[in-house]
Amino acid sequence: MASAINSGVTIKSDAEIAVMREAGRVTGKMITALLPAVKPGVTTKQLDEIAYDVVKQNGAKPAFLGYRGFPATICASINEEIVHGIPSEKRAVKEGDVLKLDVGCVVEGFYGDSAVSVWVGEAPARVKELVNTTRECLEAGIKAARPGNRLGDIGFAVQSLAESRGFSVVREYVGHGVGRSLHEEPSVSNSGMPGQGMVLQPGMVIAIEPMLNIGGWQTRVLKDNWTVVTADGSLSAHFEHTIYISPSGPQVLTVR
């Protein structure tokens, strides 16, 4: 069984990590199935249905459907939408859009959580740089997620790379612990200073999820009370993996 450390953070047992690997595997399969379907004209509702089918075919449950009242299997956010976009049959992706797909599932009570961003068709060089840099920021954050390092090392790795390329890092929405709940302690900020914050310990499981904007970092929430957008209307990108802090270093559970 998981054991608790300070601030409500839980250390997962080997048996629990094995279940979380399965949740991560199915979560990765959701994204693998979604990416080939992302073409101009596809609706976000159609993408949601694809993800739902993958979850059911693998004997899992959708992580987001019904979570705090969320009405869909995935979050599908376009352009200035950062996270928590609600899929709709009235919303079709267009050439040049930046689409963010955030997905998750539950296996035997444990969660997997992952996200990816893609540009649709052709896109300007700066848009491609935004998406590629956000993915590289995730990779940098993962590399910093080693036992003995601190949460601030992850945030610094993400923030320093993003800002070196002229992008801003969203402050109000952050990564988090993952386990028997979708959102557990600790909060995993995408900004910070090295050597500060909680010490990372073997057995912790966290979601690292950088969100980068071409413009400012400030956000607002639309009238649906879910969709988060950039305050200045600039484009945004988002990547996420669920990471196990193993004794030898970080392991991606939501590998594709």
C-alpha cells in the first residue's frame, strides 16, 4: 500500500506502480489512436469518441468524464485555448490550428494522465517552434525529476528553456501528483528556482505538464467554466506525461 509523507504526498508501492504502468499504457494508446485522426474537418467530438472507444476496449474507465462535472472523455483545446476545452460536434479543427489533446484513464483505481499538442496541416515557423519547444520543456522537466532533486529544479528546467526561446510559462495551472486521485499533492509548477521546494523521493508519481504561450502568461476562464484561454488571445501549447520517480531516475508511465 502507498505510504504518506509530508504534505499528503504518497509513496507508491511496487505493486501500485505496476497498476499505474497499465493505466499509463492505456493513456498512451489513447493519444496514439487520436493523432492520425487529427485532420482539417474532424470535430473535437469525433476525437472524443475515438478516445472513449480505446478506453473501453482496454477495460479501463475515462478519467475526465464526470470529473467535477466535466462532460467528456478528453479535453480538446484549440489555439488560444490552453487547457480544459470541451469537445463539441460543432467544433471542427482547421488548417493551421494548434490542437491540444489532454487524456486520461483509470485502471483498478489508479490514474494515468497525458497531453500532446499538434499543429494541423501547415503552420508558420513560430507556431511549430512553440509546439516543439513545449515538448522539449517537458523533456527537460522529466530529466530534472530525479530522487534528491527538488520541485524547483523541474520548474526551473521548464521555465529557463521556454523563456530562452521567447515564450511565457503559464503560472495559474500546474502539474500535480497522480495516484488514486487524478490530482494529488504535490503541485508541480512550470516555473521556479533550482534547489527550492519539496525533495523528490523514490516512489512519488507526478504529472509534469508545461503550458507555453506565444504572448503573456496570464489566463482567463470562458463562460463554460472550464475552458482556459490566454488573456491576450495568443497561441498556446501543452504537453504532459505521468512520471514515476524511481530509485534510478524518472520513468515515463504514459509512454507511447
